[in-house]
Amino acid sequence: MIGFQTERYAFFYKSKANLHTIEYTTPQAYLIDKDRFSCYDIAYMSSGIINALLDIIYPKTCLACKRNLKGIAAVDNLVCRECWGKIKRNLPPFCYSCGRHLENSYLAKHICGRCVKIPLRFDRAFSPCVYEGVTKDLIHEFKYKGKDYLGHALSRLMIDFIKEYDLPIEYMDAVVPVPLHKTRLREREFNQAEILSEHIAREFGKEVLGGNLIRHRPTRTQTELETEERFLNVSGSFSLKDSRAVRGKNILLVDDVLTTAATSSEAASVLKNSGAQIVYVLTLAN
Ligand SMILES: [Zn+2]
Ligand SMILES: [Zn+2]
């Protein structure tokens, strides 16, 4: 069965299956698993008509600036090139701990002022983008507006960063997504960190170790809290189902955003306490 890579079709399929398991590589049709989408055969058969109708009802717009994408170059047919070009990249030198751009005054120590104050439990963190402007808007669309199909384009930024800065991905044994609590996962229907992890792992031929690290306690939304409260809020919220799976391993822990780093630091401490050797954190933005 043939499916279609458009936001409108994602709208059709959303409740049926997680679209993030599908690789979107071209703006053309792609092959999908017939069994999983069988009740949408009608959408396929009437695709021409439906496509034309949807173009009128739901004109495809850039997920950042919302302008109509008809005839405009766009990344994955989702974000116009102009907005994509506005994504602010993190530039070296990077803090040896949190991965933010390091100001001159901290250069000698290799660690930024925040990380001097609160030491983090992972070995190093990296982020290709600065969490502001277009990046912030796109992460919001990805995470809170159900646009899981943005994961392909966003993960490319992380993959390109790994390649550009030659991160030691060859020494990583597994990619671990930062988990959501089951209640939040039910609300959101997908874990954005898992989607990013799957794309990254596939690119570098790594294993995704999902479902082992769990968030057994729901936590308050971190955005409402001050730095110290954030660390307290997530303290003791993670655990591992099977610690043997990470013992002696080098782990790449993946999430969408690193702000205070409280969440990834806490998750890393659980992995390390269970015997993980190196824990690097890779987030899309910081
Ligand atoms: Zn745009
Ligand atoms: Zn830092």
C-alpha cells in the first residue's frame, strides 16, 4: 500500500498508529505496512480527490511562520527554507559539561558558570541548536501539537552535529531516550525523545535501548520551576527495569531540550549507578 507524506495524511493516520516509525525521506509516496493502515485504504483509493480537497481545506503551511508552502522550498515539506535558515546553531567553544557555548571568561576552566555551581551527573552534553526563536517554536509544534513527523527534520540537525564535531558515536553502545511518565505518554501519544533516538540510532547503526529506563513517578512540568526546584522535582523519578542491560556500556542519552539539565542529569545518575561507563547527553537544543 502506498501512503503519502503530507501533514494532512498524518491527520488521517494519527489515531491509528505512531507515524514516527516511518522514515520520511522524500516528498513522494513511500511504502508502508498494509496491515497497520488497512482501514485507510479508502484514503489511498480516493487520494487524488482527497488531496485536491485537502489542499483547499487545509493548505499546507510552514510550521514556523505559517505561510502557505505552495511553490516554496521547504525542509521535509514542513518548514520553509527561510525559517530553517533562522535556526540558531550552537557554536564552539562548548562547555565541557552542559554543552552550551562557552563565554570567554570561562574558557580557562572549560566549564560554564552554571555547571560550576551545580555539577551534572553525565559526562558531557551536546546540543546543535540554541533553544530560542524558530527552534523553540518547532520543538513546541513537535512536542505539544502532535507533530511527531517533524522528528525526521529535527533529528537531522543532531545527526549533522555529531558528524560535524566528530562526536565519538562509534564508542557508544546504545542510544537511550529520556522516558516520559506513562500518564504523560498517554496524553501526548508519543515520546519525542524516542523519535529522535530512533532516527539517530538508525543513522549510525546503533541499538535503541527503550523501555528499560523508566520514569516511575510523575513530575511537575519543569517550565514552572526555578533551577533548584527542578533538580528536586526530578530527584528519584527514574529507575531501570534491568540494570544489567547498561552495565559497562557507553550510553548516548537523548532528549529534545536541555535547560537546567536537571532531567538528563538525574537520568544519567541512574544509568551510572547501575554501572554505565560513559553517559553522553545529546539534545536538539539547549
Ligand atoms: Zn516559515
Ligand atoms: Zn555548562
